[in-house]
Amino acid sequence: MEAKKGGRRRFLSGALAGLMVGGTRSESGQALGAQTPEVPSGDLLAYGERSRFETSKRTSQGSFSWLFNRRPDLLTPLQDSLGIITPPSLHYEVSHGSQPPDIDPSRYRLTIQGLVDRPRSFTLDELKRQPFVSRIRFLECAGNTTSHLRQAQNAETVQLSHGFTSCSEWTGVPLSLLLQKTGVQEGAGWLVAEGAEAGKHIRSIPLEKARKDVIVAYGQNGEPLRPENGYPLRLVVPGLAGFYSVKWLRRIKLSDQPHLVHQGRFRHSPSQDDSGGFRFEIGPKSVITFPSGGQRLPSRGFFMIGGLAWSGGGAIRTVEVSSDGGRSWKEAQLQDPVLPIAHTRFSFAWNWHGEEAILQSRCTDELGQVQPTLAEFARSKGVTREQLLSGSIREVGHFNVIQPWKVTRDGSVHNALT
């Protein structure tokens, strides 16, 4: 009897070992899993990599920057995103044509000067010894969804239409703490932040905002910033257009007035509107990422509509979804965590019966601001919907209109903005 038990154990052990080596097999006898690959070595093993079956990546917007030896802008693949955190390798990139500078952290200095009592240069080591914070915050390029409507309506995927936004956990020193160490003189109302790249990206930020929640960040999602994301130091200015979050930060100068400087040149700043005032806080915005442009529903039946919502005005309070082009709306479920000035994921249960449908979402933030339709957005800018559609209006500011996706009877999904 014991011999039979021992034989059974040996048989089961051998069968299990065979499965581990050769993988499971289908009814036809074909292997469902590949054999165990060779163990990587060196840096590949030390740092790690994703599965070869995962191919999601950033893409350019189709610009011709490479023709002029300029670094192209890259968009986050929102259609593949999970949760609310964007991996650093998939974070959108806008570098204004400049290559990331190769900065030795041991020689790095951040200088704070101007209308301060004690001008000072900080080493990176000194900054890392200061009290720090970690905050989950989104960044969004001012051109996301683009204010040029002809481009917006031609975007085939959500990556091309909305991919200039990402969300990360940023770690660094509150700028308010550094300003306390240097002292701020009476009359100072603005700071001018300058990057170290060849193009010298420069932006003016109200001192009130700088003292409120701006971070001098050296970390992103648990590791040092990557070169394309601002290594070794960048500003993170929550809720404002991404160009205020100056990368490769090297100097901050306090002033009594804003400096209209862009990439080292004094000129009319893109951050101004036609009235001479500055555009600041990003309005409420949401987009359905599934199903979205370029995707296809495989069959009729049950699906979970999903997407992202965000606002520079604080936390998202509600997201509504429509499947009939905005004639009726139903409230979606917000997925935890729901954080201020961060991406918020939402979901909505939907049964598709095979008919044509127009899917869209709209969000409301904690200030009560509601994401506008295209017509509402046009009225708020003092223009007509037709002017926007014609492309005659070149600059209308942060473009946060409701994005519709059309599901056809064959399940394919297309941009239906207009």
C-alpha cells in the first residue's frame, strides 16, 4: 500500500514538473504558455522591465520637430492606463524642442535671488535634507485637447486628443519653506522660474500661489526624476497649466511684477490672454478612455465604461455619463482615492444592444464648476461655435469641452467632437 502511495506521489511530482517546464496545453495539445525564459542579468535584472507582451507607449502628435532637430512632444497612452498614477516612462513630455540637459547632481545648484533678504544657492544634498512632502497631483499641458479645434476633431484616439496629461506622486520640498529661509522682501509679488535647458524655459508665477502649494520636486513615483521629466529638480505647480511647472529648475528670482519671458526671449507671453491678464487655474475636465477612438467593442453585451476626470480647482465631486449624445445623463461611480488636483477614475455599467451610440462624460469639481459643452465653451469665450469649427479662432485658452465618442453598429469607436 505504501509503495502505491509513493508511486502516486512520484507521478504527481513528475507531472507538476512537466507543467512548470512546458506550460499548460490546450485541448489540441498546443502549449498555452511559453517555456521559462532565460534569467536576465546585469542592469536589466537590477532595474527590471515589463513583460514583452505589454506594448503601450507614448507617441508624438505627428509634429515635424525632428526635421528641425527639435525634441518631439510625447503623449501618454490614456487608453491603456490603470488607476490614476502614470508611470514615469509613460508621463507626457513637452520640452519646447530642447533636449534634456545632462546635469551632474553633485554640481547642481538652485539659486534663489531677487527681492529676498538672503540670496542663496542650495545644493541637491541640502535640499534633500529639508522637510519634504509627497503629493499626488496631475499635470496638463496648456495645449491638451488643443484649442485649435481642427486638430481636436481629427484626433483618432484618446491618446492623441487628451494625452498631454499625466498624474504622479511628486516628492520634494515645499517652495514656501525655501522662501522662509531666504526671506521675502516687501513689494515682492511674483517669482520668475528658469530652467537649465538650452531653450531656457522661463515662467512667472504669483507669489501667493508659490507659498500655497508649489513643490520643488526631486522625486516621482518613488524614484528620482527621469531626465525627460526634469532631473534633478523641477517645479510642480498644482492646478496650473503644465508650462508653469518648470523642469531642470536652476534659478528662482523674486520680483514686483511678472516677466513676460518665454524660452529666454522677452515677448508677449503665451500665458496671457487678450485682456492682458494671466490664465491660471485649469477648469474641470473628463474623458472616457474606454470605449474610445480607435477601439472596437467585440460584441453586444455588458461593458464597464471607464475614464478619468480632473480639475485645477480641487477634487472632483461628480462625473456623469451619457450614451445618447447628451440628451440624458446618469451619475458614474468615482473610484477611490478621490484627491484634489489629481486624476480621478470613474466607471459606469452599460449594456450595449448593438445600436449606434454617442458616449460622453462631464464632471463637476468641488467649486461647483461644470465641464462645458462645445457651445457653452464658445459662449464663455465670446465667440460662436461656427467660429471654433472653422479654425478662425486660433487661441481660446484651456480647452476643456465635453468629448463625445461615436460607437457604430459594428462596434468601432470614432471621434464625434463635431
